[in-house]
Amino acid sequence: MWGSFFRMGFRVLMRQKKFFLLNLAGLTIGIVAFVFIYLYVENALYYDRSWKNYQHIYRVNETYSTGGKAEKMALTPYLLAGKLKDNFPGIIESTRLFFTDPSDKNDVSSVDYGGKMYDIPNLTIGDTRVFKIFNYHFTEGNPDSCLVHPNSMVLSLAMKKTIFGNKPALGKKLKTSIRTYTVTGVFDKTNRPSHLEFDAIISTNSLDKHEQQQLYTNWFWMNCYTYVELADSVNVKKFVQRVNYFADTAIGHYIQKQKIKISGYAHLNFQPIQKIHFSKGLLYDSHSNINITYLYIFVTVALFILLMASINYINFATARSLKRVRETGVRKVMGAFQKQLMLQYISEALIITFTAFILSLSLVELLMPAFNSLVNRHITLVDSLFSGSGLVFGFLLIMFMLLLALFSGSFPAFVLSSLKPVEVLGGRGLILRSNKKHVFTTVRLRKFLVVVQYLVAIGVIISTLIIAAQVHYVKNRPLGFDKKDVVVINSPADTSFRSRAANFIMALKTDTNIEQVTTASSLPGYLTEKILVRSGDSAVGHLQTLDGFFVGYHYFDLLKIPLVKGKYFSAVKPNDSVEPFIVNEAAIRFLGLKHPLGSFLYTPYAKKGRIIGVVKNFNFSSLHQKVEPLIFVLRPQFIQYVVVRINPHKKKEALAHIRNVWKKYNKGYTMYYTFLDQKLDTLYRSDQKMLSLFFYFSLFVILISALGLFGLSSFLIEQRSKEISIRKVLGGSEKQIVLMLVKEYLVLVLIAGALISPVVYYFIGKWLNSFAYHIHLNLCYFVAGILLVLLIAFFTVLLQALFMVRKRPVDALKYE
Amino acid sequence: MIETKQLKKVFKSADIETVALAGIDLKVEEGEFVSVMGPSGCGKTTLLNLLGMIDVATSGDYFFMGKDVCSLREKQRTHLRKENIGFVFQNFNLIEELSIWENIELPLIYQGVKKSERKRLIMDVIDRLEITHRKDLLPVQLSGGQQQRVAVARAIITRPHLLLADEPTGNLDSMHGEEVMNILDELNKAGMTIVMVTHSHHDASYSRRIVHLFDGQIINENLNRI
Ligand SMILES: Nc1ncnc2c1ncn2[C@@H]1O[C@H](COP(=O)(O)OP(=O)(O)O)[C@@H](O)[C@H]1O
Ligand SMILES: [Mg+2]
């Protein structure tokens, strides 16, 4: 019996191609968007849950303050992991990974194999314990011994494939400009979404002896992520208290021994590893972290998209069924039972939903690479759908499609079959009268549903506009210095560069397209040093933490940072006994200096110094933050970067010159460089990502709502074809009638806009407040968003209205 | 007022061609009341639609008040119709979402008549047709006869020179039919030109001239003796 229903269903659908395609398209788009968002959210929630004991793994974070505001960071001193393991039996395992800034490349970032250079995007330093906690599957080598020897390197499978293809890598030598490493293992990151992003680890004992010595004693050198695995029995809260007591004591001893004068506090926090992906507000945290509110937003949008698609679907199906009043009447007269009618409708609905289902999964698979590059993930449909929670999702999705088919199929059958066949088949007046109420209520319901769709569409579009405006704003706001046309070159990691640096810089300056050159170890947009400072010229007072920049001569004139008082470094004579400092205005307020020029400052960097200049506040970190107190220390010999201002009109020539000079002075080293403004743009990567996601949401939502409106208006306007004809006969012009038809829908859009605007205002306002500097919300964004949707709605309905109005009135006025 | 020469209308659908009108020569003078009679399907409605310019002829000439309708553009035809012609249909064709008042008001709105003037005109007409107390009801709330009176009111509100009525009593019982015919008679006596399609000899007896159609052709014209 079902077979014949399906056959009949196919025939019916093929005869109504427009309906079929509209319905299929709407549903497919909806499911595609929904599945993508599901996959993303599922992946995000699965972060760091694949480690064998993940519920007991914690990262140790640190909150510290030395007066002023407390800093929270994800980094801890290297020695912490070992000290904890030695002193607390509750810790089963502990390990640490060095912090490295993957955006700040140097020679170790690229390795030479067989005469070819390969880029290792993210390299870190660790020891064998890493793999005790993070139990990656090893395709080559032994996780227990791979990082035991100096100059060992362990590669991710993807990295290994890039360098060695399918050949084994074990024992192969990789050369950097400084050392030669031996590949001792290959680990597989597949299906282990994690905040750990390294592509390679080198063994800690590869570092030089002096540095290693420091690592084992210094409590203030925060350069590592520390991870611990606790025993099941441990009461974490109490345990953390004991750990802090221990650390306080140890730091106390260290301060005493080192004779450092400092006050304040440090507090260690244990963060469950699966929460890292959503953590925020920590310095030096993982780049891949996401704001959990984004997830909530995505889930909400996904549900709305699915809801919209379902609404459209039901809207189409019921609208269409009303056109079939007569058919239903005939069938009933011919003796069809209500159940059979229902089965007929449901089988038609099933055909559509399942075609949509298969179509959308194929589309998802097809678009997966594009999606992955958009969200920067490695998600595969098969892995996600056929693993534990994915199976449930797949099952739920199928159930949902079934329900949708059942509901949309049985609703019209139910309504129509409750009409008496005599009424349906009777005179024209009778049909109209018996349907009047029914038509009226469903029209109202449909209009309500359209408003709901437009709520979502307008909301998403206004948000997108505002996010775009804010992203544009942060990228273009004057920062208080000139970020344009500044090339930042990473100096080679080998220490001998220092001796070549002066000549290198001299050579750079010989070209007329080079306007200025300086050196620095800190720049706006890069990570800053934290410097302990005590103000005053006596030994009283305590150390306070300031952001610190180590810079060379001409730093300020190159970046065009204006002076408020005093002098630049280049204007003072070197003086061995008193170090010159320059501070920003925020630092003066922070330190409470009434007469800053000439004030004495002490730093643990030994010598006493005095302030020789005050510069205007400029934004040296992202515009999420206000300008913090900042101190500049003159260190021409600390050359992490060579900074070059070039002729804006001769960029190519300038870069060519720089490259030439580099080659001459740094044979064998890759030149890594970036433009300062581009580097600053990366501070807004997550905002940019949010923007592009919202952009795609907008596309989806616009598409679905336009489809919905198209279907609905085509149905409603068709229903009014007779009225339209009468109006034409009575002298209504095309323009008047089209306007009348379109106006109703535009009013719906306006209502939706008015309803959603306050909601958007509230939520987007919250988002904007995460920036210390942001655009001011004004009516324009809301008006623009509503106008945009209005325009789309206008053309959607116009198409239908024109089509109907262009018809000769005779056709619709015929009465059989 | 009306003159047609060899007016033809052919409907083409997928595979059949229907000749609805096969060359009509018809003259209607100002102030005349003409009935069109004939069996179902002979082309009466088609003829009325052509005369009313809501459809265009396949070939032939049609002069309305001296203007060559066939050579006019859609917009000009609409304009000509709006100014001069009123319609009454067998099935009334009232707009169901609009009240009686609003239905009658519609042609005036489309003519751009001012609100106060509209009110005066409507009051005048509904008073004459005795539907004043029903002006706020919806069409479904009226009987067939009352609906047709509203339709007539709507057709004449703009004081057209020509009233086209397609079986205006077809859906009415004889008592209500009589009422409508009396109204048409009065309108004609006041000077309005009327062309009416009917099946009823009684209704036709109100008119001065009867045109008999058969298979799309005029087979007989005769004057009613009064
Ligand atoms: N829109 C149309 N398409 C095709 N044929 C039509 C159309 N309108 C009328 N006809 C045909 O033209 C002929 C005349 O129709 P009509 O003028 O409605 O007749 P009457 O009003 O005299 O009953 C009929 O055979 C009818 O089937
Ligand atoms: Mg007819």
C-alpha cells in the first residue's frame, strides 16, 4: 500500500515543481546550516576531552599582583611542575610545555631537510612527561623516551607528512640555522581537538646550560604551561589551598635569598583541562580559545535556522493543501478514508524531507573543506556523525525529519478531511463561506510566522553590520602612533647576530626608500615584558608591575609617538650610573608622580634610573584594553626585531633592498618579517572570525527568510487573484495594486524590526563593551539593517505581485 | 457610443483553438439599453469583456466614444475604462475583506476623488439604493440581492457613461432580480447607456433592443416594442 502512495506522491510532486523545489531548497539550506553549527559546537565541547584521564587533568594558572591591578596568566615558572610532583603525592603526573608565540617566527620555526626548508608553524619545548598526560597515539617512536636526549624533536603526523611524505621519519636529521635535531617520534593529533596546538616539540635539555640553570631556580620567570594529573581521591579545593601554602613559602624563601624587595601576592589556580577552550581573561592563553557566549549565540542561531526552515516547510505544505480542497473533496466522494488521505499527504512529505536530508548531508560533505578553513578546525562529517554523540545527533536529526513529515503531512489532511465533501464540492459561495474562517486564521498564523522569521533575519543582519563597523573601527582607529609602512624583521636566533647588527642596520639605511631603522624587543601588538618598578629615590616603597618595552634609539621618531614632556633617548648622552627611562602618561598616573621629569625609578634590572621623557598614551595592545602604564627601557643591544620605516610609495623597492641586505649579512637564515599594521590586525582575529561567521549566518538567514516570504506571498497573492482582478476592473492601476500587495509585507518587516532592535541593542552592546574603545550604537545601524531586509522583502514580493497583476483580469474573474 | 467592426476573439490553449467571437458588428447609441441573449458558451461574456476593455480582441475594430480602442496602449485603455465604464457581474465580485462602504469607495479612490467628495457621492448612492444601514457590513453578511445592489452602487458611483452588466440577476431569485432590474431601468431613464447580458426574456423586456448571439455571431437584432 505504501508503495502506491509513494508512487502517487512522486507524481504529484513532479507536477508541482515550483512548490517542490522551494520546499526542498528551504529545508536543505536550513539543515545544512544547522548541521554545520552542530559540528562546530560539538567539536568545541569535545575540546580536551580525549585524554585518557581528562577529568583529573588541570592546568595551573597564576594570579599575581604587586600593587595595582592583579594579573591573571596561564603561565607559571618552569620549576613548578617538578616541585609539585616532588612534594604532593596526590599528583600522579605533572608536566610543562614552554610558551612560544607562534606568530613570532624565528629560525627555529623552519627546518632544513635534504636542502629544502620547511616551516614549522608552532614549535614548543617539553620533556617526556608531556606524553604521560597527553596520551597521543604514536605512529613512530616511543612516547616514553622520545624527549630524553638533547636535540630530539617529535613531530605531529601532519608535519611529518609535509616533510617526509609517507617515508618513515624516525632517526632523520632536521637542521635549523643553530642546531641539528633528530626526529625521535611522530604523534597523531587526529580526533583530539585540544588547546595544545604545537606541531613539534623539542627536548628541554636542548636549551643551553645557563638557561637551564635559571629554569630550575627562578620563581619569577613565568614561561611554561604547567599541567598536573591528580589522583581520584584528591579533594581539589583543599588540595589547591595546600599547594598555595607551599608555593607562598617557597617564593618567600626565594625572595629572601635573592634579596628582592617586593610585596604583593601570587595565587595558583587549578583549571580543569576541558574548560581551557572557553577560558578568557588569562594572559598568554591559547589562541584557539573561544568565548562561550559565541557558542550560545551559534546554538541559538542554529535552532532558529532550523525553526525557520520548519516554519517555511509547514507553511508551504499547508498553503498548498488549501489549493487542493477540491481534489480532497473529490477523493472523499470517491470513498477515500481519512487515514488513506493522511497517508497520501505524509508520503509526499516524507519524499521531500528525506530528499532534503540526503541532499543537505551531501552538501555538508562538499562544503566541509571551506567550512574547516573558515572556522580553523579539522572536522570531518564521518568522524563526527558516527562516533558516540554523533550517532545520537544523527538519530535525532532523522527523528526530526520524520516528525516534520508527520506533522506537515497530517495537518492539512486533518483540516481538510474534516470538511464535509458537500461543502467542498458545492457552489462557489459555499466553499468560500465554509473556508472563510479557516483561511482567515491560517493567514494570520502565517503572517505571525513570517514576523518570527524576520525577527531573526533582521537581528542577525543588524548584528553583522555592527560587528563589521566595530571591526573596521578597531582596524582604523588612530592608535597614537603611525602603524603604516613599518616592516618588522625578526632577527636571527643565533647570538652572533649582535655583532653583525650594527653593520646590518647601516647597510639597510643606505637605500633612499628606507626612512628610519631602529631595534627593539617589544612593539605595539606584540607581547610585552612585565617590569617591576619602585618609584622614589629612597629604598622605601614597594615594587609594582608595569608593562615594559625594551627599545633602541629612534624608536619613538620611527613610530611617531609624540612626546609630552622631556626628551627622547636619542637626545641624552649615555650615562653609566643613571639609566634613562621614558614612561607614558598612564604610568605617571599609576605611579602617582607629581613631577615626573627627573623622578627616580628603581627596577630589579639593577641600576637606578630617572625619567627623562613622558610620551602620550598610545594603544600598544588590542583595543579591547585601555592604555596600561608603560615604561620604556633603552636597550639597543636587545635586538629581537629590526624595525624599518619604508617609503610608502616604494614598498616593493624597499623590501627588495631589505632582502638583499639580509642575504648579505645573514646567509642561510630565512628572513621572517611582517608589516606592523598587519600584525596589529591579528589582535582582532577572533573578532574577525566572529564577523565572518555572522556574515554567513546572515546569508543563510536571508536566503531562508526570502524563500519563506516568496512561498508565502506567492500563495497569498495567488489566493487574491480574483480580488486583484476586481480592483483592476474598478480602475486600479498596476502600480496602486502592487503597492497595496507589497505594503502588507513591508509592514510585517517593520514590526519585526521594531521588536528585535532592543534585543540586538542589549546583546551587541554587551559585546561592544568587551572593547575598551568601541563605536557608539546609533540608529543608523538599525535603520540600515531593517532597510536592507525591507529591500529584499520588497523585491521578493514584488516579483509575485507583478506576476499576478500583469495577468489580464478576465482570467481570474471567470466563474465556472 | 460603441461601434465594433468584425470584432474577433480566439482563445488558444495548448492544443485547442476556441473561436469565442467570430466577427461582431455592433452599434450602440448613447442612452440605449441593449440586451445580449444567447445560449451558454456563445460568447456573451467575451463580448462584454471586450466592450469593457478588460480583454483585447484578436482582430477587428472597436471604437468607443470615437476612440480606436485597439490602437490604445494598456495604460490608456485603463484610463478610458476608469472614466467611462461600470461593471456588474453575475457573481457580484465584491471584495470580501472590505466592507460595503469600502467596496463602493474603491473606484473613487482609484480615480483620485477627495475624501469629502467621496463621502458625499457614496451617501447619495447608498441612499438611493436603500443600503445605507448596511454600509459597515461585510459582503458575506448580505443576501444575494443586497450584494448585487452594492455591486450596482459600486459600478455607478463614478457616474459612468456605459454600464456593462453580465447576467446581473442570474444568481438572484425573481423578487430580488426584479429590484435590480428596476434600478437599471431607472439609471437608463436618467441617461446611462447599458449593455446587459441575460438569459431571461423578462429582464430583456426592460431594454430597447435585443441582440441574439449564437456561436460567436449575431444572428438577429430586434427592437422591443414598448
Ligand atoms: N479564457 C478562456 N480561455 C479559453 N476559452 C475561453 C475563455 N473564455 C471563454 N472561452 C470560451 O469561449 C467561448 C465563449 O465563452 P463565454 O463568452 O464565456 O460564453 P457565454 O458567456 O456566452 O456563456 C466558450 O466556448 C468558452 O469555453
Ligand atoms: Mg457568460
